Amino acid sequence: MAVIRLEPGAAQLRARRQQVADAFGSGGALASLPGFVARRSQQEMALAVFDAIVERGTLVAEAGTGTGKTFAYLVPTLLAGGKALISVGSKTLQDQIHDKDLRLVDRALGTQTDAVLLKGRQNYVCLHRLNRTSGDGLFETRESASQLRQIERFARVSPSGDRAQLSTVPETAGIWHAVTSTQDNCLGAECPQFDQCFVYRARRRALAAQVVVVNHHLFLADMALRDDRFGELLPTVDTVVLDEAHQLPRIGTEFFGEGWSLAQIGELAADTLAAGLHGARDGAPWPDLTRALEHAARAVRACLAQDGLSSGARLALDRVADRAALANALGALDERVESLGSALERNAGRDPELDLVAPRVQRLRALLRDWREAAVEPDPARAPDHSVVRWISTSASGAQFHATPLSISDSFARARQRQAQAWILTSATLTVASRFDAFMGEIGLTAITRRWDSPFDFPRQALLYLPDPLPSPSSDSFAEQVADAAWPVIRASGGRAFVLCATLKAVQRVAARLREHMQQWGTGFPLLTQGQGTRRSLLETFRTAGDAVLVGSISFWEGIDVRGDALSLVVIDKLPFAPPDDPLIGARVRKMREEGRNPFLEYQLPQAVTLLKQGVGRLIRDERDRGVLMILDGRVLSKSYGKTVLGSLPPFTLTRDESTACAFFRDS
């Protein structure tokens, strides 16, 4: 049957609500699904979601691991009817919900839901740019030429053009820039391939679909566009579901500020050169202009390197040592951009793609002027803007220049008030010691809050091991002490372990020490270290091996689901407090202090607890899992806030005895 749309009658609503409740019963619609277990918490959450949809309210719901929150919001969303948008934190989960979970629930309910997966523009092959790149025949390497041929074959047979479905061309391959579009270089309705365009076909399907599945980056990009009144990317809907909502404050800062990067300069140069040679070859010395632009961009990166900004650095602009030199380098870059802009003005109207470059140049010049002015000593007559922090992040050869708001709460509040629709925000980690205060403060919403603990039997299924004594994180040999303390438990567990470190530097040191122990004991556990391959490939190897030890940093703390015996031990080296010298953290701390608030208790501790809960959540994924959680940070016992940390975790059985921790695996 088709999806039932909401009707105003109270009797119909009561019947629909009962239908939602019955679906989660032991003999309900979902009972036939593989692995389904009737859980009261899941049913209660589903009813809370249904009520919020009917009332067009805002619900913030924490559902502990195992509650089944995905089905708990899918069932009421489908049965309530109307148009819904589901946004998640990763493309992996986006694919899972669209390709698997939605189909399972739809089949179980007997509904016929038209659901569409929608990603950002750069995830789709651009047919026009693909044809032009193929025709130009300009490739830096034979590998690029081979990859282009693969993309051409893919584009001819793919119904979606989603580049994620072409696994033979790596996501990081440089050829993707040449065959995908951005908002800046898309010709829109003027494109000769517009009718066949994968992006616009996907958006047209989204306009007609009942359920649209996106990720937070696209959702927030749409929110930022609407906030600036520049338009919209996503259809207007009756219900918005934001899964993995704990990520929204962090990701949101990327979209409610302004920024540019040296990589964008390279893309601008490449697009200008290609369009200029194609449509106005005689109009300007395009190779000379673009080479000069790229040279000026490299000079900016060299200036940052001379200031000590190595790859991976994050530094507030006001902490740059030689800001005058940076201002000069930015000025020289602006001059090259201006020269390019003059050439574009002289050739206006000769080629539509060349005309698209001109607005990009204008926007870039405005940003460069702002940064150049900000880099010099501030004008004492002008009041400083404490609501935004300017900071720079660097990679091996590039740099990103950010102007980030310290709070996104106002932007979220405006977006929520803009339309009469239901908002459902959910995650397994939204509270600190069962309180929503920190999260609600960051997103600026007024909402009904509900939470459900994990249904798993943690006292029976899991053990929390805090070694006695715990090492001090401030010790120079802390990483080695972590490996030494963890090794006996790793041996007892037969590998099957995640060792989660708070920093990349610690990953290498912990892995090196564990390798020494393995060699000393002649134990051949596969040792997987972050950086050896992609996250996906490392996880696949881990699952397949069955006795591996994986050492990783923050990217392995969340969004990973390893069920069964392959993962039976999670070791966490220390509480994942953000580094105090991070420019955003530092600016927020200073601002909160100026406001008379306690930044540690209101911001830094909640951030660390949320991430810790994500890491802890890797251990027990279903009713059959058993395992040991090992935390090696002495502050959980020595500091007053340690009670808050431990009180935010599931009710593990606690031990401080190594032999008890090791015996847990023998008794499993």
C-alpha cells in the first residue's frame, strides 16, 4: 500500500500511533526481520518520534547502543506520511540507511516508499566536464588517462553517476576534479548536458520523493545557503531527522563561516586554463597568468612554512609570528588574482565556462583583502570581533584559511524557526551524566528531550578495567606505559583489540611498543596501524583476521561497527580532551571566560565525554558481544570530574585487578 498521509482526525491519529506501537511488538510488523528483538525502549522512542512529527515539534533523543534508533525513527516517519529528510553523519551510514534499512522497514510495513539518496554535487560525474577533459587529452600521468577511461565507461552505464560506485578509481585521484563540478563552475541550465546531468536528475528525483537521505555536510550547506538567502539545495519537507546529531556542532562550524584554500587557487587556475584555451585561446596568455597565480599560492605556503607551520598545523591568525610577511604574500597573491580578473573582463562573453570564473575571482579577491587587512596589526579604533576566529590549517603543500563563528546556535535556531516542520535529533551520545545541557546550548534549540539507556546487560557482558596504578598522561613515557599495561590483556584476549589513542603521535609510539612485546613473546597477532591504508581497508583486514590488534586515533573512535568475536577488547589511552592550543578551542575558552562562564565544565569536559562515549561504544554492539574496556588515564580517579566521566558510561562491572581482566576472556 502507499504511504498514508497525516489526516486531522483524532481517531485516525490514534489508530496510526497504535500502528507504530504494534510494529515493535513481539508479533508485530518488524518481527520477521533478521535479528529483530522486541525492546520497550525502541517502541517508546518510536512513539516519541511519532508524537513530535504530528505536533511538528522538536525532539532531542539519546538512544544508547542497541536501542535500534534507526528503525525507531524510520517506522513513525514512514507511517506518519508527508515528506521527510533524513540526514546522517557519514556517507557510509547514508548508503546503509538508503540501500538496506529503509528497504527492510518499507517491506515489513507493506508501504511503498519512494526514497532517494542525495549527495553533494562533487560526488557525481559531470558529463560536460568529462567530455571536455576527454577531448582535451591533457593528462599529467598515464594513470590519469587510464582512470579517465574507467570513468567514461562508468558514466555510460551508471544510472546515478555516483563516483562512490566506481571503486577502481581512488577517491583521492586527481582526475576527479576534472570530471566533477562545483557550484562555482557548473553551467546550470546552460549546460549542453543539462537534461542528462546526474546532479540535476538526482535533485529532480529528490523533489518528487517521499524520503530523501542526505549527509550532514549537504544538510548544513543547504541551511547556510538559506541563512544567507542565496537559495536552497534540498527540498522543503514536513519532517527532518538528524541522526548522529552529536556531530552537528562540530561540522556546523564549517558552513557558517567563510574560508578559502590554496587548493581552491589551484582549481581556479586549472579551470581558467582549460576554459581559456578552449574558448578564448587568443584572448590572453592563459598559461602565463595561471602559472603566476600558482607560483604566488606556493609563495604563501612557503611563508607559512617559514613561520613554523608544518603539515597538519592549526594556528590562530593572531598567533602567526611574522604577520607582516604573510600580509605581503597575500598581497602578491591578490595582485595575480587581479591580473587574471582583468583578462577575464577583456574576454567576457566569449565562452560560458570562462564567464563562470569571473565571479569566483571577485569572491576570492574580497576574501584575500579581508585576510590581508586582518594579518596586519589590528586598528585600535575598530572594535575586535570576538564572535569569529580567524585561523589557518596546513597540509603538506596546501593551506586553508578559516573565519569561523564561535557559536552556531543562532544559525540553528533561525533554521528551526524558518518552517513549520518536525525536527528529530538523535544519537547514542548527546548527554553528559544524563544531562543534555551542553548539547542543547551548542545548537540553540528549545526541545523535548528523552533518553533511553542501552538495553545490553553491561554488568554481565562487559568489564571496565582501570589498572592499578594508572599512568599519568603527562609522563614522557605515557605511550609506552599504555602499551605495557595493555599487553597482558591483549595476550589474554587473543588479540581482537582496538587500541584507541587521543593523538596520531601516540598511535605510532604505542604501536611500536606493542610490536616489541609481540616479538619478545613470539606472538603473531596482526598489528594494524592507522596510516597503513584507508580506514575501510584496515577495518576489513581486522574483521577478516579475527585476532588482529588495531591502533588508531580519533577517526576510529566512532562510526565503526564490529560485532562478534573479532573485537573483544577496547583500550583507550586517555580522555580525548581537545588540545588547548587549538585555535577554535582557545578562542571559545577565552570568550566563555569573558562571559563569566566555566569553559572546562560547560564545554571542554562535555566534548571529551561525548567522544569518549563514542569510543566506548565500539565494544558491545549486540546481546551476544562480550568484552573488556580498558581506560588508562589516571585522571578518571584522581580528578573531581572523573565521577562525571565514569557516570556517563554504561554500568560496567569495574575491576582494578589485571588477573581479573585477563580471566574475563577465559570465562567467556
